[in-house]
Amino acid sequence: MSEFSVIGRRLPKVNSWAHLTGEARYADDLFLPRMLFGRLLRSTRPHARIRRLDVSRAAAHPGVVAIVTGADMPAKMGIMPSTQDETALAVDKVRYVGEPVAAVAAVDEDTAFDALSLIDIDYEDLEPIFTIEEALEREDVKIHDESKRANVFKEVHLSFGDLEGGFASADHVRDDWFFFEGNTHAPIESHSAVASYGGDDKLTLWTATQVPHYLHRELEKVLGLARSRIRVIATPNGGAFGGKSDPFGHEFAAALLSIRTRRPVKITLDREEVFYAHRGRHPVKMRIRTGVRKDGEITAVHYQSWLDGGAYASYGIATTYYTGALLTVTYRIPAYKFDGVRVYTNKPPCGPKRGHGTTQPRYGFECQLDKIAQDLGLDALEYRKRILQPPQSRTVNELRITSMGLGECLDALQRATRYSERHGQLGRGRGIGLAGSAYISGAGLPIYWNEMPHSGAEIRIDRGGGVTVMCGTAEIGQGSDNMLASVAAEALGILPSDVHVVSGDTSLAPVDLGSYSSRVTFMAGNAVKDAAMKLRALLFAVASEKLGTPVDHLVAAYHRIYDPSDPEKFITFADAAVLAESKHGTLVAAGSYKPPKGIGGSFKGAGVGPTPAYSYQAAVAEVSVDLETGTLTVDKVTTAHDCGRALSPANVEGQIEGSAYMGYGEIIAEEQVFRGGLHKKPSLLDYKLPTSLDTPTLEAIVVESVDAEGPFGAKEAGEGPLNPVIPAIANAVYDAIGVRFDETPITPEKILDALGKRDNRGIPKTRIGPDGLAERDGDPKRARRRLDASTEGRERKRTPSVGSR
Amino acid sequence: MLRLPRFRILSPRTYREAAEMLRDHGAGELDRSRGTPTLRVLLVAGGTDLLPNMKRRQFAPEILVSLAHVQGAAGIHENGELTVSAGTTLTALAEDARIQERYTALAEAAGVVSTPQLRNMGTIGGNICLDTRCNWYDQSLFWRTAEGYCMKTNPEVVCRVATSSPRCLAVASADTVPALMVLGATVHFEDARGGREVRLAEFYREDGISPSTLRPDEALTDVTIPHEDGWRSTYVKLRDRGSFDFPIAAVAAAVRYDGRAITDARVAITALASRPMLVEAARAALVGTRLEDDAVAAAAEAVHKAARPMDNTSGTISQRKRASRVLAERALRALRPA
Amino acid sequence: MTSTKELITLRVNGERRTVAAEPHHTLLEVLREELDLTGTKHGCELGECGACTVLVNGAPVLSCLTLPSLIGDAEVTTVEGLATGERLHPLQTAFAEEGAAQCGYCTPGMLMAAKALLDATARPTREQIAMAISGNLCRCTGYTAIYEAIEKAAFRS
């Protein structure tokens, strides 16, 4: 029998019922008395100076109540304090098509929409920059004046161990270029915020955010309103995946419009606007050089990445480091060099998407390992098992490894899929592929420097035995409310359904840094466990006295505190609470969590990568390729994931399956791409989220390494499982048709091209991917010319002027 | 939330009444007072094509004449020929046992339009009159403002797909149309003065802006399909996903057997040009054969020749051009006797 | 900006409700904004995601593309009408048990599509379920738990 009464059981999530009855109140579901509705005017130009912005006609439009522009909120803001380069609404200059410029509040949304066309704005176009190469070279065009070199946002170089020696001792060196196309989160709920500024001069902002605490700080800065007068409430997020973890213009605009009008103001983005808000996966060019001995042992890795950051910083500094930081935690690498460059381009800002910055390099590296295994004639699964980074170790870049279950994941996959027997044996058009990966259970450092806890929780037990858990985490669908309830319930011997959870509210709950970097289960879980154990000690003390049983003989489960050797002798949880409150006063306890020191190095840049515990995972993909149409079908993805301990197995499996789904979408079709700065597919019809009819059969295998520091042994489960799916599919496609796809997504066009069937006279290729930094799409200015084409141009072409020139 | 522009709704009870309303409210007249020129009055059936377009402000009519309450607008009847009333939903078509058996291509095509929800709403009449599509056109007002508009909404502007094109290159995208074409369908219309009918194969033209001979003052009322023995038909569609998506290449094929020999054949394509079309050369390649491999290849070659995809849908030109041949081969092979 | 609202009467979840609504407002807007039935969600408002799915006379339709004045006396069912009094629908229980709702945002539409399926097909196959929910995008689950929940609900009802 399990040592737990809650942990590991398949109980419904505590917040399921609200979801299933329509009771859950997402931000756009809030309707307040006297509420106004806002809409944003957005830039139609990729790069331009705002010459004139005149809102007078719009302001005079019947039903319009207030309008704000960038000039009303000129303070620089942004998620990372060291790289704040955004303003809530554009000031003087616009840097991408879709950038918010002004906000209108009106009596209804129809009126606000109509008023947008009455805002007069003149732009002076500046030359736009759309590609990494241009951004690196063009000194004459500056998207941000602060860039020292051309349009470089950040450049990092880190080196560990003896790189030259490592390559010198290699028997075989692979040198491969990869390109990972940008893509976006596309949660089904679009961003929405409701602001209400009251007669008490206090602002409440309900918003679909992953980071209520960080937003709280930015609101203070931008609005000039003391944080003590602001309350941020993170509403249940209808999906987020990293896309709601920046402060956004509409949040500030709603707040300021409410301050100006003293009325509640709601701004909900429409679907197209969500594509412009973006902060999604960076397009990344990569070059990976890996040296190996004959047996496959890695001797050195030189990893370089170039990130297309879009117009603003977002988390870009962290993203840049993440592309290089975590390659070392899966397999032994004795010498490692990492060079990373992130540039500005005139496109919506990229940011963190599930797997933040690690997804792209993991794709490249695991594809390269597959090539190495092939070069050396090794079984790709056995090979990986042989070179695993050991548990309780340090990587070459000084990251502390504790529990490490990648080997168990690979074993589980071999048992489930018989990969080793089937690889190379499925016949032309069918293939099986494998990849491994790792991710963090929360970033080791907060985004702003401080010595305070990363997560705080407060628990109150009321006189009826009711338990309320308060914690600043944001429920984004990952199940954090249920995790808080489950951990508290396990510690106190009650059930999650007994627990009231108050989360995401900066006034009612202690700070948790937010639902990003897969930190919540580990960090908030430890904080709430800390608080619960304090209350449990009080309850056990009175129970021990009442039952005459030593405290260390007691357990708490199913609303009882008892000695398992004599379970009929018990005190109920509610009775113990009354005794404890009688003795100690009101039963409230606070708990907190901060990662231990010394989990990473001390060099500049060492702040990104460390985590209290790494999750590990591996995936096997099985695919079929239609050799005539180029259609790639992924039949099945099996993912094994080391989550430390599954606090709620159904939720862990859900995260693994959902990650596999999202990874599948990224490699098969999803791409955030532009033509002359204009998003090519800003709709759910054109941006291809996989449907039920496309999605492969998904199998999740939970591996439990029981981490010594995790709450009841738990680590993350929400992001890591995405990473191996993408290279596993690419490796499976190679197994199917003998073509390496060193770029994503793998479209039918690319498959036909590789098969030599693109135009019936093509020559088969063995690889699709970049050979260097240069764009493959030819002249990016061509698209701009097409946009700028005039009718006269057409007329000129239709009637060639005879004899001229 | 993306919302519709303001309009009034009229709900006639008969097609004649609907046609009179169109006439009385200036059918065909363009309102140029509100930016993009827009027709003043439009018919709406299921609304699954028109309403998204209106939300994107491709149209902003003052008046919508709804066919929702027209009596007898929906229904499938068989007497000598098959009559499908224009308001019949795509779901009803896809699930009708008679259509599945005798007019298979139509059931298959109706069954792969978009999603179950949309098929419950969308009508056969609406699908036949589906606006042409283009990824430079099916975008919001904001996007098109940033783009600088295109010929389809603003005739004075270029076609963005090919800036030197004298005509709009938007793509025919209705799944049911090639199926109806190979089944020999005729469409019937009613206007304020009377009615007319036209063979569906002659209804369309190669012009993305005005892709059919539908007049703004008339309503499509029925589709009729002759009943002839010996036909087998099928519809094959290429799209990115298993649902939601419009075709990016599609082939309908029908062959008539006398014993094992093909006595008549029709092959139609869509999503490969501004109009759906019957590929006459494919017929020639098939009649008199027994669908042997070389007959299939010859017909598929004819389809391939007729296909002229442009870079304005999902996928690529070469992928779709190639797919036209592959889909034709697959469709025809599927029609071989079991 | 003068109001052009018109009175319309709808039958929603078994109740007859008369509201004043703009003729250009869709059923989605009327449900959420005039009838306080915010359980019906919206993800695109263009018929490209299925989040706004409701049942009209038992058939799943997109409320974002439905004009309420045209549906007349038809019975509209939303997620709020799924439970009967204090008794949850088997789909609701099964979705909770299987973890078929993660963020919960596509869930109301998904439940409606699933209800229509089970009302027509008592024991659907996995393929029939996949087809029935193919007009409802879910970004969280990968659909697996949703299949399992619908199968479980079918088994129980």
C-alpha cells in the first residue's frame, strides 16, 4: 500500500468542476457594472517613425469615453529588468506590424472598433530588418539605438574544459547546421484584462497572466502608482504555454483607461492580435560541432546559436543563454563551448514557449546524435544509455545534477516500443525515431535580483476543519491549484477537495514568482508543504496528547490522525484543529521556498541553467510518409518522462501527452512566418494547430526517480516532455525515407523536394537544412516589393513602352 | 472579440420574396461611402462563409437577406432525378444513404468540408456560391490595411499574388462543386422576374472577383442531378489537416460502366485555379478503357496539365500541382471494380 | 451611435428568455453578454476553433457564426445546461476523472460536441469520437484524455 493518501492517486483536479460546468470565470467572462470596452490601434508598418498621432476625431465619436496613447505611459518596461526596451504603447516609433499604438475605451466594443479607424496616424517608414543576417550586418539601420553592434540584442560566449584538446582527441567530428522555425503558443483563450480603479484610489487588474507578481511590479513602474495600491488577480488562464508571461500593452492600457474614466475597462485581444502579441518560440539558426571517440564517447561540443528575437527583448537574454545552457545535462560532455547571439528584427517579439530556449538546441543536438550513432554503427538507444551524465554529479558548465532518470526513460521506451529491433527494419516510407532531453524544475534565480523566497504559501485552518491555501501561483491549466491542494491535503491528512485554494492574487496570497520555467510544482509545492508541515506539527502535538501516542508514531490520512498500528484510536482532523486552535490560537502558517545555493557556477551568465532538479525524458516516434504527396503522418509518439514523483498521475500524463501534441505540431506544420513584415497566417485556419484527426496516438510513461529535494519527490512535468518529440520525429523521418531534416517544420513540399519529386526533374537529396547563416528564401525584400507594388507597375508591365530606352 | 459590422436582417418566406428584397434594396450596387467598396445587400444561408468574411470586413452590407426561413429550402428528393434544395446542410448530404450510394462523390465531398459544426450549418447552396479564397484576401481589415489592400476588395489595386496579373487570382475552394460537376448537376435560380437554370459545369469563370455567373439579384434554389445507371464516383481532397481546412488541391471523378468498360467519364478539379473545372481531356483519356494503368495515367496527365495553382493558399505551387496528378490517379483507381 | 437593439426570444437550456440584442450580434455574444451564460467560450470568432460550440436542436453549431434572430424557436443548449439540477452529466464526471480538461477553455465546446455524439451514438468507436470532436481544437491535452473521458461516459450512460 502506498505511503500516501493523496499523492499518486487519480483524483479529479479540484478546479475541474468549475471548468466542466461553465462556472470558471476567465478574464473575458468578467462583466462589471459601468464597464467600458477597449480596443487597441496597432501599427500597420514594420518599422516607422510616428510623425503624427491625432485622436481627436476618434475621441469625438459618440460612445467613445477615453483614449490613451504611448505618450501617456512613456516609461520603459519589460519582463527582464536589465533589458527593458518596451513601452506599453508605442512611443515615437513602431517596430513591428501589430505593435499597439493607442487604446480606445467606449461604451461597447463595436464602438471602440469603429473609433480605431478615426484615429489619424502618419508614419515615416524606416528601412525594416527581417532576417538574422541583415540584423547582424546593417549598422546603418537601428531598430533600437541601444544596440552597440548593428542590431544585436545580446551576445554571449562561454567556454568550459579543454575544447581544442577535446576535438583533437576525437576520432570523428560532426559539424552540422540546423534551423528551427519560429512558432507560437496559440492558447485557445486570447489575452484579456479587466481593470477597475475605484474611489479608494486602488487599482484591481484581473488578467490572463502567468506572472501576476512581475506584472504587479511593472504596473507600478509604468502607471506611477504605488504597488500597495495595485492588486493583480491572475484569472484562470485558458492555456498559456509561456505566451502570457510578459507584461502586455493591453494590461497597462486597460489600467490607465480605468484610472482616467473611473470605470472598469476590459480589453480582450482577438485571435489575430494574439499572433502579434506572440512572445513565442524564437527562430534559431544553429551550428553544432561534436567530437566523439570511436565508441561514441563525446570529447567536445561547440554549439553556436543565432536567435531571431523580433522587435523587443521579452525574456530574450534568458532565451539566449538557455539555447546553450542545458545541452550538457543529459550526456557526458567534457569540453563545451557556447556562442549565442540574439538579434532584433521588425517582427513581433519572441519569448518563452514551452521548453524555453532549450527546444531548438535539443532538436539539433539529438538529430546530430542520431547521425553520430549512424556514422559509428551504433544503436541510437543503447548509445545514449552509454553516455549518460550520471546522477549526483556536476556538468562541465558547473550545473548540479541530482536525480537523473534518463536511463530509465530509455529502458521504458525500449520495452514499450522495441525501438532497437524495429529501427531500420520498417521498410521505405515507414520509420521509427528516438531522442532524449532534459528540462529545469524552475529557474535557479528570479528575474530580478533579490534574496527573498521564490515561492511563499500560507495555510489557514478554520474551526470547522476547513483549510485554505493561499499562494501566488497562476493557474494556467497545468493544474497548479490542484497541486497546492494535493500537497497540503497529503501533509494534513485530508483530501484535496477539502481545500480552498486562493491563487494568483497579489493582495491575498504570498508571492510566487509565477507559472513559468516549470517551477511551480517544485517551488510552490515545497512552500506549501513547508507551511502544511508547520500546521501538522501543531495538530500532531495535540493529537499525541489526546491519544497518548508519541508524535513520531502518528500519521494523518482521510481526516484522521492516528497510529497506524492501532488505527481505531484516532482523533478527527476537525477535532484536532479545535484543540490546536484552543492551545495555540488561530491556525495560520506560512511556508516558503528558495533554491539552494551552489547549484550552478559563478561565472557571468551562470544564472541561467541551474535548477534545483532537472527532469529527464525521451520519446520514440513512429511515422509514415506518403511518397507521392509528401504527406508526413506521425502514427504514434511514446514519451517516457522522469518527473521525480507523480503527485497526480493523471495530470502528469496529461502534461506529457499535451507536450507531445505541441511538439508534434511544431515539427509538422506550425510556423510563425512573415512576408515583408506582415504575418503570413495570423488565424487559426492558416496557423495549423493539429486537430483530433491529425494527432498521433500518444502514450505517456511516467518514470519516478523520487528527487530528494522535490515536494514528496516531485520534479517538473509540463515542459520537458515537449523537447524530445521534435527530434524523435525528425529521426523517424530519416528512418523512413533516408533524408535528414535539419530544419523545421517538415512540410510536404520539403519532403517532395528531398525525394526529387518537387517538379518531376528534381534530384533526390539526403538532407534538407541550412548550410550556413544565409537565408534560403532568397531576397527578403522581394516580399516588401510585392506589398508596395502599385497599379502603375502593373500597367507598365501590361503595355511595354515600345522603343523607349 | 471580433464582431460583425452593423446590418439589418430580412427574413423572407419564399425565394421570390427574397429576390424581391434583393431587387428593392439595390442588389449589385456598391456602397463606396465606408472605405472599402461593399455591396449594399447580400443573401445569407448558413452564414459560415459570409459571416467570417463580414467580420474581416471583406463585406459590410447594410442588409442581409436570410434564407433561413424560406419554406422548403432544405430537403433531398428523388423522382427520376435527384433534387437537393439549396438550404440542405452539408451534414444532411453527407449522411444521406441515397447520396452515399448513388452519388458517392457528393456525400464524400460534403463530408470533408471543414468541421462537423460547420457542416451542420453550411448549406449546399452556400458551398456552390462560396467566395473564392486567397491568403492575401482572407485577412482582417487591419491586415489588409497593412498590406495596402488587393484587387479583390479594391479593384484599383494590384493582385498581390502576381502583381502583374490583370485579374484576381483567388482560388475556387468549394469541395462539393467538383463532385456535383462530375455528377452532371444543374443549378436552378430564382429572381424577382422568374427563374433560370444552368449546368454547373458552365456556371463558373476564371475570375477571382466574379467567379461565377451568379447575379446579385438572384437566389440559388435547387441543385438537380440526373439519375443514370452505371456511374461510380469519388472525391479526393488534399489539405493540411484532417478537418477545418479548405482543399489545396482536389479531384472528383466519375466513370460510367457498361460491364467492365468505361462508356463515359468526368473528372473535375478545384482549388487549382480561380474556377472549378471539368477536365475534358481526362474524359477522352478514359472513355473506352477499362481504367487500366495507362488510361489512369493519361487522365491524370490531363488533370496535371489543367491544374494552375498559384501561391495563394496553404502549401506550395509545386506540391499542389504534383498532387493534382496523384489525386487524380488515386480517385480513378478507387473507381475500379472491386 | 444609437442603439438598434431588437427584442428576440430564445429557448436556452429549457428556459424561454427574451432579450434586447443588436441584430448584428451573434448567438455567442447574446449568450455571454445578454444572458450571462459565459460558460460558452470563444477562441477566434471565425469558425476556426470550435470553442463556441453550442447545440441547436441537439446539433453542434458555432455560436460565433449563428445569428440568434434566425434560429427562432430552436432549443439552444450550452454547457450550463448539461447538468440536470444537482446531477452532473456523465460526460462532466468522466472529464474530471480522466483529466480531460486542463485549462478548461475548449472544454465547454468539447462537451457539447461530445454530448451530441453520445445522444446519437451510444457506444462510439475511437474513430467516431475523433471525428465528432474534429471541429474543436484543444491546445492542452493532445485529445487522448478526452477520448478516454468520452468512452468512459458512454460506457456509464
